Amino acid sequence: MKTLAQLDELNLDADTKTLVADLVQSLLEQSQKEVRSQQITIQALTMELAYLRRIRFGKKSESLSKHPDLFEETLQSDLAAVNAEIEQLDPSVKAKAKPRRVRAGRQPLPDHLPRIEHRHEPESCQCNQCGHHLVKIGEDVSEQLDVEPAKFFVHRHIRPQYACKTCETVTAAPIPPAVIDGGMAAPGLLSWVLTSKYLNHLPLYRLEQIAAREQVTLSRSTMAEWVGRTGVALQPLADRLTWHLLQGNTLHADETPVAQLDPGKGKTRKAYLWAYRSNDLEPGPRIIVFDYQAGRSGRYAQNFLEDWQGHLMVDHYGGYKVLFSGQQTNPCIELACWAHARRKFFDLHKANSSPMAFDALQRIGNLYAIEAEGKDLTIEARQQLRKEKSLPELEALHDWLIQTRIQTANGGGSAKALDYTLKRWPSLIRYAQSGHLPIDNNPVENVIRPIAIGKKNWLFTGSERAGQRAAAIQTLFGTAQLNGLNPSDWLKDTIIKLPTWPNSRIDELLPLPPDFIEALKREV
């Protein structure tokens, strides 16, 4: 190898020459591994792209009666996302891409929309080559469509072109970088599309109809491509939120089923949206992270949490049990949910007005009254309050549960409600032994609920990639809402900044409270 052979030309002693040669060889091997890894990733993405194109342009047997274009828009988004990922790994692919088919061309933006002009002048009126004054010879005008709620308008970008008569050069202001190069969608329009689709749960065909009422043409295929490419651009932010979430010592976890289209079979199969939320009783920002997976097996939670250790608040679903067992190298500590235990007695009382269930509800209500009393206290003060009030209430409740169970016949609803609470008792009372652990899993259930309602609108997700994209964007929107930010405004501002933002400062773009962002800056 030439690099190693050149060492012989240097005046080095034998030991130094050997050390340098080993170092160079190690760097070369590492570089080759990285290249091979990148090639494998590109190959996998290329295969996925070919598969998506085959579904997109080949014969399809499925026939969707209600919303025939939902699967179509998912494919458009997935194709755009895969292309964007390949271009990120290998920029030369974009240059080598096949020329696009000749189409009718982009339709001109409607004349009736108001224009907001932005003039981009060169930094200097003197030629960079020879220093002489520039002479305006024309203008390069491009237009981007933008939107306010129920109001479309056009950004008119005017870039005057100046020529130097002496050296015959032309100077104009550079084109501002964008998440989607050369696209007609301004950041506000991209934000509106993603907010409508993922926060308001409106399929793209409804957005197409909304735009049509304003005499604006927005095709589903175009919006689908915007969704795919913007989703790829936002993915690093969602990944970074996951990292911040796993720095906490206590997490909530829950999951909800999602219907996923099964191409070629004309039906759907069940996938799951897993949700992990930070603990409001601990210092730090509020974070919700969604993880889309093909099933409900406990291994999905294991893969997400990896080596994370701490208290995990979950319901009674068996898939979580492996996280608390000796099979784990670093098992988590289980927290059981009092809201689930209460629900057993509530359902029993609603069904037959059971006096026993009513008594249980009153006793559990006392625990929640104590929590309301300590809501705004410090961790230390809340721990003292729980020690003085919650622990005696729990001890009395436990004695009552045991005595009531002895007097209750097996097999009935009353026995099941009592057994549910007694079997989980160690995990149910764990919160009261501290000042920072939550009493129930309601915080994560409250975040999942709007998505569960939204499923009535969009019915199913079109592919696993589409589900993962939705999970990432829901992560960003959900976290913004938890921290009192307007998701649409945050997304618009982020789309503007993202193309030129350094990766070393990615935390500053996250939808987190300003004081937390400032603290991160000081740490850096």
C-alpha cells in the first residue's frame, strides 16, 4: 500500500515506524468497515425501494372501498423517504439519478393569492472578481406556496442578477437552503400538512379537498412526498428525544393496537404503538416517545429500553414481566398502577352496585386525595406526606382486602377484583415509600388517548415504515404539547432552521422548555 510504503522515506527509528504503521493500518481498516457498513445500508434501502416501486406500479389485488387512496399516499411517502435516506448516505446517487419523465409541469400558483415579496440582494454591489460596480441585468423569480389556517398565500422570492461589464460575470444571492430542495412548499405549508395529518388525524385526501375550496391544487401524491422527505429530516430529533428520555430514573409504558395494511392480501394485520413517558414528579422536561412495532411481544420493550435501569410503571400485561425477572442482566423495578386496580372495583360497582366495591373505591379515593394534597410539594416534602398519611391508609386498605377476600366466594367478579389488587400489592405500594414515584399510569394513557381517537379517522397505517414515521412525528408533537409549545409553530420554526443547523447543537431544536435548552447550552 502506498501510504505504508511512504513510511520508508521518513527518517524514523524502527519502533516508531512500526507504531505509526500499525496506527495507519488500524485507521484504514476502520475506514473500510465504515464503507462496507454504508454499502450494506444502501443495498438494503435499494431493495426496499425496489419493493415499494413494485407495489406502487405493479398489479395490486387489494380493493379498499372507503378510502382507496390512503395506501397510495403511504407508498408515495415511503418512496420519498427511502430516496432521501439513500441520498444522505451517498450524495452522488442524486447526481446519477435517472432523468424524470416528461410531465405536464408544475401548475402555476393561483394569481388570486396575495404575494409577499422577499428581495435577496447580493452582499456587495461590487464584483467579487475585479471589484467594479455591478449592473442589474434581470431577476430570477421563484414562488413558494405557504398557508395560514384557512388562508393560502405565496412567498415570492426575487433574486436580482447583476453583471460585471469588465469581467463578464453574473452575481446573484444564493438560494436559501430548504428541507426539500427546489420544492414549492414553504415551511408553513409543510408544517400545516404534517400537523393536519398527524395531530389532527386528517388523511391527505381531506387536505386536498380543503385546498381545492381555496382554488389551490395540492395533489395527494405531492403531499405524500413532502411527508416522506420531511419525516426523514425530523427523525434525528425523535432519536435524540429517546436518548433524553432514557436518562430518567422512572418511566411510564403502555401500548395500543394499530391496524396495518397487509399488501397483496386485501386486509389488515395488527401492529402496536408503544408509548414511553417521562415521570412528572421528577425534575426535567416532559417527554413522550412512541415506538411502532409489528407486535406486542415483551421483546419490543426489551429492545427499546436495552440496558436502562429504574422504576417502570406499567399495567398488568404479561409482556412486561420479563423486564422485572431474573432473566434480565439489569432488571427494572416494577410499579403497578392504582388506576387499573380502581377500575376493577369501578366496573364491579357499575354492574351491580356492589357495596364492597363502593367501599374499595372510597378507600382508594383517600389515596388520591393525599396525592392531590402533595401535588405541588417538593420531593422531600411529598415523601414525608406519604409516610405520614399514605402508608397508614395503605396498611388499613391491605387488612380490609384480606378480610374481605376471606369472606368472598371464589370465581365471581368480586373475587377477581380483590385478587388483582392483592397479587400486585408489593408493586402497588412501592410509590408511597418515596416522594418521586407516580401512583398510576394515567400520564401515558392520557397521551395515547388522542391517537386512539384518531384511528377512527385514518383507519389503518399503510406500511411498517409509515407507522415508524408516524411514531417519530407523534413523538415530536406529543412532547411539544407536554411542554406547552404550539406543535405547528415549533415545527415551522424547526423546518426553517434544520437545513443549516449543526448536528452538535441538535438539542436546541428539540420541543423542550426554553429553560431546559438554556441549561443544555451551559453544559456544552
